[in-house]
Amino acid sequence: MRITEHPILDFLRGEEVSFFFDGQELIGFEGETIAAALHAAGVRVLGHSQTMHRPRGLFCAIGNCSSCLMVVDGEPNVRICVEKLKSGMRVETQHGKGCLR
Amino acid sequence: MKEIEILIIGGGPAGLSAATAAADLGANVLILERDDKPGGQLVKQTHKFFGSKKQYAGDRGYQIGNFLIEECEKNPKIEVWTETTALGIYEDGMVTAEGQGKHLKINPEKIIVATGASEKMIAFPNNDLPGIYGAGAVQTLMNLYGIVPGKRVLMIGAGNIGLIVSYQLMQAGVEVAGIIEASPTIGGYLVHAAKIRRAGVPILTSHTITKAYGQESVEGAMICKLDEKWQPIPGTEQDLKVDVICLAVGLSPLTELCFQADCHMKYVPELSGHVSLRNKYLETTRLGLYVAGDVSGVEEASSAMVEGRLAGVCAAYSLGYGNDVAPKLQGEALAELSELRAGPAGQKTVKGIMKLMDKGGAAC
Amino acid sequence: MLSELGVLRLDKTGVPTAEDLKKVTPSEDRLKKGPVAIIECFQEIPCNPCTEACKQGAIQAMEDINNLPKLDFDQCNGCGVCLSRCPGLAIFIVDASYSDTEAIVRIPYEYHPVPQVGEKVVGLNRAGEELGTFEVNKVQSGGQKNKTYTVWMVVPKDLVMDVRSLRLGGVRHAS
């Protein structure tokens, strides 16, 4: 799901890095957001709503709407659409409101 | 604590233009930008811009963004703090922000709020399914990260954003099933619509979405036709198999800081939401606080740049800079704004701004 | 299927009507003489790069940038610079003098991949309907900054005012 050729843009991607999503190893590029890396890997469901367990994913992708909150390296409520991917990051589905450390 | 002459909150086209205009007159400027790079929405725009040469017509949005950023980088009087989010504007004039995990205090003499606007939502069953994105989100995925949002898209909204993002989807190799627009006419520029139609993509006016469906993410949508009273016409339902639904149904100015700073606000539909009362020099009812760009009323990038320039000049002039040239620069910016808004496309904005000048509004 | 019959106004459909096109189509005589620009711009929006692009002075400078472009067909030599600069991609160059039976239609193109010279492509009209398969006989790059290509297609003369878009064979998808 990554664009390789584009009529207007050239995509300068950083180094390829691996990270973990719910224990599964995935590949992404350093410098892109976690949301982008997950999306490229085909992951569109980022969690479920608390009461009715409805699937949730990205909406605004720019940090305004809080639809994409996940647990990153143990920290809950991270807006993964603005958080940049780093090598070895552990990204996990958040259940409920998340525990503050 | 950081002392600064002019604080600009938001590093998009309005903020960057304001910074250069103010710094060129001699003021010291600090821009706060929550993203890791300035440029705002310009960085995602691959199409050529309209307007005249003064607003860089013919250049692509991201090229204009790069140019504005370079102008700021060249100017030693402009500082830019990226990954820094403004948190509040207080009664005593202090502004707080969060940057790199630290709580920051800034003491500015003048403030320009240029925080832009955010996407509106519309209500329909299952509008919370993964695969339903704001149009800006699709642009971010495609044009910043080179990632395709899905295989087949239903675009809701035929304003400029809906038309432009549909075209960008096609450029990225994604199929656009169609664009639906609830109103009876296409709201965006008709040349954008023409590009879409001649590529074989349908544009259906007087149509709306009745629901989205899918198990864990979008698998399809039901649309129907509306009558002249905007009511669904029975029997006109169509089932579209799409895996992405893109909402381009308008933007709302991001005015939380203005509310908090105690600016007098007014709901103006023509400007797309709640906006600050302000005079023609873009100063609000809180003296020393200016607004520029979409936060002052949702419009186009070309007017955002000119408003930014105007606010920057006015803020610097009020500090005593540019006594000889400021009035001329103000006049030029005001004339450019009039020119941009003179045609039929600008009438809505003109009407909206007039409402801000009513009794109870800031005097012009 | 998605199809919409009914009122055909440009602001409802996005497709210029015959009435609209009459205003920007030159005479048969002029079309026969050689390449000429067809500026399919019908809405008053603030925009004027075409007036600055034209080196022949054929597009009148605008007092108010919301004005519609005014093209002098006789001054126009069909050079195509305006086609390449128009932000709305709304300008086309047609040459009905190409041969007895054929004409050239030049369109702005911003998709990937770009067609190759000699390639056969499907020509589309303003509503995206297929008009036939035509040969590409020239492809011009707009340059590193502009990035808009100009693609020249050879079409039957009677379609010169209809062919406005093309589709390559096969499906375009990202990997």
C-alpha cells in the first residue's frame, strides 16, 4: 500500500526499521508516523470503543480528533498519528482508558 | 521565561507570511508550531495555486510552502519552535506552551493567532468505522507518507477540498467511485470538477450518504438522492462498494485560544464557524491580539498569506517599526484581499466579514 | 451504477455545455489555419497566470483577476505555454490543419505513468466517455518545477472539439 511512483512527488523515506505491533514484528520507515507505518502494513483498526466495542481507526491524522490513541513503549493515550516511528518501538492496542504510570 | 516582541501561534501560510512581514520591518518574532515542521496545510498540496503572481499563482502548494519556510529561515529575527503546542493565553499577557515535554512560559508584546481550521464531521450511521477519514487525513497519508488509503473511495463533498483530494487520489492510483454533494450545485472551482469528470469519475449533486457499513472497517456505503427540500427521495438508494469514505464537508476555525484569551466571538456561517470580532487590520477585541488565515474565517491559502502579511505589518507597526513604509504595505495587503474577494467566489467571505462589523462588532 | 441524467448546467455536473463551449471556440476558418488555444474557463475565480504565460499577447491582461480570460484567436499561434501553466488544467490546444482527415488535440497530463510516443490510448470526452483509440504522437515535459506534461493525440477531425482526456490501457494501482 506504499506509493512507489507519483506524477508530482518524490518520497524521501528514512531508514527502514522494525517495530512491534501487539507483539508482531513489522517494518516501517524512520521518521514517518506510527499511524502511517501501521496503515502501510494493512492495519486500519487501531482499537475498539470502550462501551460498545466498535472498531476505531484514524480520522483526522493530524492530532486533532483523538481517534488513534494507542499504548507506545508502555505509555498510554499516545496519538499515533503525530508520534514518529523509532526502531524497536512497542506499539500496543489500548484497552479502556489506559493506566497512567 | 521567553520575552519576545511578536509571538505567532501557528506556522502555516498565514503564520509564516506574518513572521516575514513583521521581521522585515525589524520586529523580533517567535513562531510556535505543533508539527515537527512548519508549512501547515501547504506541505500536502500538490496542485497549482490560483490567484495572481503576488500570491505565487501557478506554483504548487508545497513549493509555495517551501519558499515561505526558506524566507523565515533566512531571517535572523525569526525563531521557529517546532513540536511546540500553545496551551493558553492568560489575562496578564503570558502565553504557555508545551515543547519537548517541557512547560514553557512566553511573554510577548503582540500575539498573532494563525492556528488554521479543522475538519467537520457529518452524522450518518457507522460514521465511526475505520476507513472513514477527513480529506486532510487522506492527503497526509498520500502526500506526506506516500501511503494509499485504500483501493476505492467515496468522496463526500464537492467543495474545493473534495475535488482536489479526489484528483490527488487519482494521481496516487486510487479509484474514486464518485463524489457526492448534498447541495444542488458544485461548491468548488468548476475547473477542478471538469478534471474529475473527464477522467470518468461521477459527481452527483443533491446526493447524500445514508449509511456506511462494514464489519471491522468500511466495506460499502448507501447513498440516495435529495429533493429540493433536501429530503431523501425513496427508491433512489444506491449501494457503493468502497473501502474508504472521505469527508470533505467543510472546516471549522480552530479558535480555542481566542475564546480563552477572552476575544469577543461570533458565529458566522459564511466564515464557517465561530470567529473573533476584528477590525480591518485583523486586530481582535483583545488589544494586541491579531488573527490571520483560516482561524479568522475559512477561505483559501492565497488570502491566508495576504492576511498573515497584513497582521504581521500591523503588529510590527504598533510596536513602532516601519513608520515610513507600514501604511503603504497595509494598503497593498488590503487591496490584494479585496481583489481576491471581488468575484462571485469571494462574496460569501465578504458577507461574513460584514457581519463582524455590525453593531457590537469591532469598529472598522 | 452511478449515472445522473437531468439538468446539465456546468455548476451541477462539472461538464461544460455546448452553450459554454460556443463562447471559447474559434471559427471553422481559424481552426483550419493551424494550432489554437481553447480556454475552457467559464467561472469567475481569482486567477490570471494564463495572461502572463502568453508571449504573443493573445490573452488580454486582466484588470480584475476574477475576469474570464479573453483570447484573440488570430494573435494566438498555439504555442501551448498557457496550457502548461493554467492551474485549473483548463486549456487545450487543437490543430485541425494536421491532415485532411485528422487533427491534433493537446491535453495537460499529470498522472503516472506518462504515455509514450506511438502508444495507443483511449480518448475520453469531457464527461469521461470513451470516443475511440488514438495514437500519441508527442509528449512534452513541463520541466522539473512545473511537472505538467502536454500529451499530443491524433484524432479524427470531427472529434477535435470533443477529445479532452485519455486513459491508458490497464489499471493504475499503487504497489
